[in-house]
Amino acid sequence: MPESPPNATAYVDEKEFPVQGPDEAWLRDTFALRHDLLDRQRRAYLEHRQEIDPADEMWVGMVTNMPADQKPWARLHYMYGGRSALRGMMGALVSAQAALPRRILDFPCGHGRVTRFLRAAFPEAEIWAGDVNRPGVDFCVRHFGAQPLHSDVDLSKVRIGAKFDLVWCGSLATHLPEAACRQLLGLLLDALEPDGILGITTCGRGMGWAQEHVFKTIREEEYARIRRQWQETGFGYADYPGWPGYGMTFMDPSWLFREVFSREGYCVLGFDEKGWHGTQDVLWVIRRPVSHWYHWSKDN
């Protein structure tokens, strides 16, 4: 039996409610920017600087503990930390529909595992490299044209004398007690421009699985204590032996979300579980109030 013809009166009257698409100029500019970001990412993957300081702690620790048959891949593995950080930052910029960053902070920078990719992707940007590791900061200044920010183990003494469109904090909250993590988050959020983005990495389920099945980041007795705290409160920490105030930190995203939600003027942009280096989680926060509203003529 043939279907009944559609009832024309069921459709919205196009004369009363004209067919309209989104703002074409906005669409053109937005997708051009997204294309530009992807092209910058591709070029940075291929054209980043290759200098590695032999004293770089990350490099030394990696090659010291790497099996001999994997050492030919050591440089590529080292650079993956920078590539995966840049990939996350590009995704955050697209998600936020943000403009190209004019000023970027890599904190802590080490010897520039991430800084080199930021320089390759954003050659016109002002890039700051911050760390307690003075030789590492100086290396980033010499090789990647960064502005130096010499930090302090006491975060209450750190003064960041600028505001940033993009801040990357890789593997620092992963080593601090709860009060220091809270202080670090406040310091970096305060350093954001309006619509500025922070990416901060943490240890969660992915790093826990790695600790239990692949490699040890801390001794078993300390990890057992961390795990109990983590399961009970959402935050677990233990010192490295002989390093008071510096160790391993595991946290649930709920801890981070509560911290962000307790501060006016910020929104959670996203959470990438195991988003950095295949193990660490990344929380993305934007300095944009919850009162920020969409416009129906644009895809935001």
C-alpha cells in the first residue's frame, strides 16, 4: 500500500521563518584558522629543532632506563612528549575557537621538550620558558628564543609578570602535595588573558596502570599509601625518599573540577584522559566566565 503524501501544513512556514545559514564570513574565517592550526602542527612535527642538552634530566633518565634494543628510538620517544603536548594545545584552541596565541608560557619547561614545538608552531609568538632548573631555562632562551622565567620551589615567591593566551604545565602537579597543587593552579589561572587557555597534566588511572604493570615511578610502599589516599579522597601523594615536599601525586578529575569551579571567571574546556605522553591526563581550562553566551548565527 503506498505511503500517504506528506502533510505540507506540518512543516514550518518558510515565509514566516526564512531559511538562514550561519554567518558565512565567520565560517570562512573560523575554518581557515582551524586549517592554519593543523598546518602549523604538521610543520612543527617535521621542522622542530633537534638540539638536546646532554644534561637534560628527562633525556638522561629516559636513556638510562631504556632497554638497549629501544635506544635507537630514544630521540623519537623524547620528542613525542612535545608532539603530544602540541596536539592537545591545538585541539584546545580549536575547541575554544580562540585566536592564534600571541604570548605562550611553558611552565615547567625543563630543557625545552615542549618549548621547541611551540616555537616551531608559533614562530611569531612571544614564548616564555619557566622552571627552577636555570640551565634548562637558559637552554630554551638560547635555542628557542624564549623569554626566561626563573621560578622557585616555593610557589608563593613566584611572580609571573605577564598574561598569556596559552599556558602549558606538563608534569608539575604530578609531583606536588595538595596545598602546593592548589597554589600552582591558582598561579597559572591568574596568568591567563581573557579567553586564555591552560593545559595542566595530572596522574590518574593511566599512570596508575603503568605503575602497576609497566614501570615504577615510585617505590611500592609509597605507591600503596598514595593509592589508599587517592581512593578515599580523590587525591594521593607521597614524597620521594629523601625529597620532602616533592614526590608522586595521583588525583581524580573531580578534585581538579572542584578547584576550577570554586574560582570565578573560568570554565572547564575539556579533560583528556591519558592525553599527554600516553599516560598523564590533561585538564583544559579557559578564562571565560560561565555567563559567556552563544550567538545563534555562529557555531559556538
